[in-house]
Amino acid sequence: MTNKFDYIIVGQGLAGTSLAFHLHKLGKKVLIIDEEKDNTSSKIAAGLFNPVTGRKMVLTWKAHQLFDYLNQFYKNIEQKLSESFLFNTTIYRPFVSLEEQNEWMGKSADENHTPFIKQLHTIPAYSQHLNDDFGGLELKNCGYLDIPKFLKASRTYFTNKEAVLNEKFDPSGLEISDNVIYKNFNAKKIIFCTGIEEKSSTFFDWLPFSLVKGEVLEIIPKDNFNMIYNRGVFIMPRNNEKFLVGATYDTKDITYDKTEKGRNTLIDKLEIIFKPTYTIQGQRAGIRPATKDRKPFVGMHPELDKVGVFNGLGAKGVTLAPYFANQFADFLVNEKVIDVEANISRYYSLYFR
Ligand SMILES: Cc1cc2nc3c(=O)[nH]c(=O)nc-3n(C[C@H](O)[C@H](O)[C@H](O)COP(=O)(O)OP(=O)(O)OC[C@H]3O[C@@H](n4cnc5c(N)ncnc54)[C@H](O)[C@@H]3O)c2cc1C
């Protein structure tokens, strides 16, 4: 294994993997240091990418830029790796009231929303599966990424390039001078993409993380269908008749424990919307690297220009990672600008406090 690299990337979740591909595309040599674990946020996540989110059903932040770019990026990597992990699947969001239906009839004519609207239903459209008395919205340009498959194929790709160290990064092995030296490896810069671990790290523990635990159920419903239903809870088809149901949001219990409370919350939410009977096959718990202002953390350390961070993807890693990895790589290599809303310079005052 050669020991000279342009960038060391610590962490191979959605953030580190996306950044590695972008730097690689710009002709840079990357070394990825990642300790393989099963319960990282990226491995627990359902992988949904949905342009209309939240209880109020609003278009997500930067939807147009993010969604165009994510489709391009993942499809390109699918081709490069001869694998498929991006699934464009319709999402159906039932309306909860006539007011909401009316509001969306207006929005459906608005060009800001049309790229994401497949069809608007004013009467029940999927009542065999759902309580959708007021109709609902079928969304396009959405679906899910099979994240574990994406990460595994990417890891193999970089391993074949002798660019992966499967170990826990040890800060005592790092030396920063004109270059970055880690053990016997040499690079120009080091970028931390370590998800929730960054909250207690050496360089970026001052960033305002706001971790959020999430739990997901694996179910097998009596009826099979090929659409994602989403209202209060998502019900998403996966392989072998298995469906994922999620997710909970808990800011108090930041543990990896699978809880009865989480399971019951999801069952109660299913009860409101979903008609078919089902059996529960499994449960997962993970922790989202969310931030106080719900925007990513991208950029360089306030005092160390060789140390950077790419994190804070919160509940939307699939959507945010490609776009901001592209921006960050362009900043690192071509000195382009990072979006002010994502650049960690917005928090430098916390570091100097
Ligand atoms: C229950 C749940 C459901 C979710 N559902 C969705 C969804 O449907 N759609 C969506 O877009 N997002 C979803 N998310 C959010 C998504 O998972 C995150 O935004 C994203 O995975 C964060 O990626 P990351 O690379 O920043 O962090 P991580 O996935 O945590 O990756 C960090 C990597 O760094 C490694 N690492 C950490 N410290 C070290 C160290 N010291 N040395 C070596 N390696 C280290 C870890 O092992 C890991 O591989 C969900 C999250 C949860 C918990």
C-alpha cells in the first residue's frame, strides 16, 4: 500500500463515501479510515429520499438542487460499480383534511412543485391499504437508496484501490505540520466524516450537534405493494416481501437500545393510516447526526487549515450527502465556495468563546 495521499477521510458512512467519490473524480488520491460497525446511522437508516416532508407537507430545503443532483450521483456510481442500489419509487401521501387537499390543488399548478408531483387524488386512491378519505398526493423524483448495499459496494471499490484502512482512527497517531501524518500515512488534509462520534471528538466537539435517536420496524404485511406510503409514518417495500416502517424521533434516549416505546409508537402510527394486517419481523435503532439548525456541517477547522469536517446530515443523509460532498470537494480542490447555510464558519464564534 502506498503511503502518500491527497486526503485522508475518516468515516465511510454516506458522508465519507460521497466525499471520497467526489475527490476521486477530481483526480485526488484518498485514504479512507473506517471502523466497520453494524449500527451506524447509515446502516440503520431506511434510505428514503422524499421531496415533501414533515407534518405540514412542505417542499424540503433546496429540493430542486438536491434531488436533481442525488439522482445523477447515485446512478453514476451504480454504473461505475455495476450494482443497483437507487430505487425510484412513488411516494403516496394521503391528505388529512379538505383544507390540505385544497392547498395542494393550488400548489400542484405551481412550477416550484410540479417536478415532484406525479398525480393529485381528490378522492380515495389506495383505500384497499390506507385511510385516505381526502385523497392524497403521489410524488415522483423520490424513492429510496439501499444504503448498506451502496456502502458495501463502495468499500470494495476503494479497497481494490488500496485506499481503505479498516480500523478505529486513533487521534494520538496524528501529527499536523506542513502535511497531515497519520501513523505512516501522509496527506495534504484530513476530513472527519464520523457521524455521531464527532460530538465527542478532538477537533469538532464544539459544533452544535443535536442527536436524534430513531427506531424502525421490519414487517411483512398481508398485501404486497410497490409504493411507499407516508403520513406520520412511512411504509416502504424492501426485498423479499419485507417492508420497513419508521421512524421514531427521540432526543432524550440517545442509546442504541431497541425499545418497547419505539415499537408501540410505530404500531400506533400504523394503526391510524394502514389497513392490512402484518407480522413484525425485526426492529432496529440508530442515532441521527442531526444539528441544532438542521443544516449540515461542512468546512474547515477555524484554526487548522488541514483539518475539515463533513457531518450533520440529520434525517436526510441520502439527499444531502451527494450535493454537499460535491460542494466540499470543489472547495477543497478548486477553492469554490461552500453554501453559507452549510459552512461551519457560521459557528466559529462557538469555538473562540
Ligand atoms: C432510524 C433512522 C432512520 C433514518 N432514515 C433515513 C432515511 O430514510 N433517509 C435518509 O436520508 N436518512 C435517514 N437517516 C439518517 C441517515 O442515516 C444519516 O443522515 C446518515 O447516515 C449520516 O451519515 P454519516 O456518514 O454522517 O454518519 P455514519 O453513517 O454514522 O457514518 C460514520 C462512519 O464513521 C465511522 N467512524 C466513526 N468514528 C470513527 C473512528 N474513530 N475511526 C474510524 N471510523 C469511525 C463509523 O464506523 C461510520 O462508518 C436515518 C437515521 C436513522 C437513525
